[in-house]
Amino acid sequence: MPDVEIATASFPCTDLSLAGNRAGLVDGNESSILAEFFRIIGEMEDRKPLGILLENVPGFATSNGGADLLATIVWLNELGYSCDILKIDARRFVPQSRSRLFIVGFQPELVTQSEWMRSDIRPNWIFETALNYPHLQLHAPLLPTPPAEASYSLAQIVEHFRPQNKIWWEISRERQPNAR
């Protein structure tokens, strides 16, 4: 593994989502890949990244009665990371509304703490998690409030290609079986 300062994982939500099978991290066939991510981080030993960012559906917080989220925080704590939990609607950054759960872990030298306060990005259940599980290494740095909505439209960020552009496949290739 190369040296990195931050590692991110956006693992399958099928086992955590309210729209999925809710099998959870341990019993699920897809979301359990998170354990492999943690294994790799652990094997990096003294080269572990300073920060970890996990992203998934809000159902992650309630999967297995909240045990999956708590287990994830414990895993990160055991790897040496203190965690923040954020729930942010993607509409703040991209032109779609889709609520996301973020877990941000930092090694101790980067942790800053402020008073736990309810906000748009830290709803009350996150505050209650911190109170109910004082053994967890959690932190809540003071963060600026993200914009209410993205300040651009989809048309502004989508790439526009003319039909003649080489990026498009030729008709013969497009029609080949198994071409994609």
C-alpha cells in the first residue's frame, strides 16, 4: 500500500439500506467488505493515514439496532482513530437530494473538540450516541455550516461532447455483444 494521508471508503449499502435486505455488516454479503478495508488500514501499522472517511446511507445508523454503526466506531477506535459522525444531504454539494452518513476518523494529533451541539449536520441522535456511549472515542469539531444547496446546476457540471468526439464509441463497437 502506498503512503496516504486520508483513506476513504464508500462501501455497498445493500445490507444497510432501508431499501435493501438489512442483513448488516457482519451477516451481509456485500457491506461486510468494510472489514477488509479496516484490515488493510491495520496492516499499514505506523503508516496508517491521518484520516479516514466513510460514506454510506443513513440506514447504516440503525442497521442491526445501531450495532453496526457502534461496531464501526469501535473498529476505528481500535485502529487509533477518534470519530465524528455527520448526516448531510448531498444537495448541499451536488444537484440531487440524497441523505448520506459520514464517519470521519482522525488520529489523535489532529483531533479538535468543541461542545457537542445539535445542528443540521449532527442531528440529535448523534449527540445522544456520544452521551450514551462515553467509552467511544468521539469528537465534534466546530464546522462551518455547508450551503443549503449546491450553488450550481447539473447543466453547469455535466461535460458536453459533440457527436464527433473520439470519446464516443463507433456504432460497430456499440453493437458488439459484451462490449461494455
